[in-house]
Amino acid sequence: MSAAPAVPPASAAPAGDGRIPALIETETLNPLLDPRWESWLEEQPDATVFHTTAWARVLADTYNFAPCYFTGAGRSGHRVLVPMFEIDSWITGRRGISLPFSDFCRPLGDEGTGVPQPIYARIQRHATERRWDYIECRGTLPNHPDAAVSLRYYTHDLGLNRSEDAIFAAFHPSVRRAIRKAEKSGLTVEITDSISAIREYFRLHGLTRRRHGLPPQPISFFRAIHRHIVSQGMGFTVVVRKGGQAIASVIFFHRGSNGLFKFGASDERFQGLRPTNLALWSGMCECRKRGIQRLSLGRNATNHETLRRFKLSWGAEETSLAYSKFDCASGRFVSDRSLLDGWQNHVFRRMPLPIARCLGALLYRHIA
């Protein structure tokens, strides 16, 4: 792919040691074919699993999405990395998303200032060439004079660079009681990277998604997660059992010092034993052992107050999470609506699980 002209020298600021950094071209690349992406990530301490080539392989393998990642110089003159995928759907159109099925995927390298204007201009040119309907960025607004929020969420982060006792003491009393109750209920905990644990999670995932009125994501998605994330040392599964039966399970991702509680599921019949609380606490302790200093509990819709209170009860720090959506036809930033809430929730709550799984395997390709 041809690269845009190099960023002019005026955009480059002195590096920390006083040297002027080399000019960085604004370009588009495929991280699955270009090894430079992973080498650049090594220089980014804020990188999460979502920024990695491993997560790109999960999305490409499961849904056949096409990666088109962007890089160039930020206002500081340092390299900025912006992952993006093209989704081409006959139902929902062709668009670019940074990043599908990712709670957030902020650009890396320019200290949280958003997608720099030269890189966003490159993305817009690419969108025109590929005839995208819109461009969506998850986690920050682009550095554009007309940028506006399309959707807003909360995210909750928990510091793990303390002793286990200090972390536990910061929980709400109800959380501490729930963990102690689970520990006294004869439950066992397994922390594993096995594919069998992923299959156990998937069974509980279907039950939980039906409770929430959502279709389950396909088993191929979780197999790809195991193949590219968990088995490669960037994640693990916590399984809580009662008498050998899996009754709750959670999946954590991690890269460097950054961790993420990505998936959680349980059998509602055993809710009184508080297995999910025990699974989360066990996973937090494992994250701490693996050197993770900051754990994200994922995004939370602003109208889901029960889930918000649950995450805050773990002593998490709440911040606002902004998405943006640029409509390519009108040339304007537009508002959006979440596909997680609506009439379809009532339908999926009543739908037999095998049918819901089949529909999920068909639909998620279009609703990234």
C-alpha cells in the first residue's frame, strides 16, 4: 500500500533526550502480515490484548473481518498506533471499527489525545476508497474539530499493585461477605488455560446470555480466543465448581501490566452460593501473581445501574468511555444507539438455547 507524504518537520517535537525523532510516515498496514506492528507494541506500556496481533487473529479467524491498521506521528512526534477492522455486511453495511468486540481500543502513543488529525485524515481517505458507510472509534474521540460522542459508557479499573489484604479490605462489605460465604460453601476453584475449561465456560455463557436476552457468541469465537490468547499466555479461565459441576466461570486477558475481566457466566440456580464473587476474587489474585498492576472490569452501559453498582462495590475507579461515529456520506459525526437493549431482548429470553446459538453464530458477523 502506498504511504502518504511524511509528516512535516514542524509536527515533530524534541524527544525526551533532546534529539529530534525521525519522521514517521502515515500508512496503512495489515498486522497479520507485517511484523512491525508487534515490534511497535513493545514500546507501548499502555497496550492491551485488544491492540495485539493475537486479538486481530481472533477476529479474522472467527468472522473473516479484514484488518486495516494505521500508524503515523502524533503531536509529540512519537509513533501513534490505531488498530481498525473493516466489516463488510450485507445487513449493516461496510464500515471501519476500532475495534470489533473490544470494550475499548484507544490509540497508542500520543498520551490519550485521540487519533491525531493526519492519521484520521488517512483513515477518512481509506474509508472513501473502500466505500465505508462510517468510521467508529471506541475509547476516545479523534483529534478533529467537529468530533462528537456517539455513545457513552462507564469503565471501571482496579489497582492491583497492593497486598491482597489491602485489595480485599477496599471491597464493599457485601462483596467481602459474599466471598467468605462462597469459600465456606464447599466450592472449588480451578485456574486453567485448558480448552476444556473454555467449553465449560461456553455452556454457562449460553445460560447467562439467555437471562440477559442476548444471543450467545459462537463457540468458534471462544476456540479462537483459546488458540490465540489463552494458550499463548495472555489469558486464563477461572472455573468454580460445586461437587465437580461448573457453576460459574470467568475469563481474564492480560498483556504486560494491564489486565481485563472480559467474560463472566454462571448457573443462576447456584446464585445463592455467590460463585461469581469467588471466581472474580480468585481471578484478581491470579492477575496480581502474574504481575498485573491494573485490572479493567470492562465497559458498562450508563443505563445498567445494577451492573455499575456491582463493579463499584469492588473498589473500582469509574471513568467515562466515549465512542465516536463518523458518517462518511454526510461528512458529519453522528449519534448512535446500543444494540444491546430493545425488543429483541424479550425474544431471546424465550428462545430455546440451541436456536439462540445458531442465530448468534449468524448475527455476530453483522453486529460487531
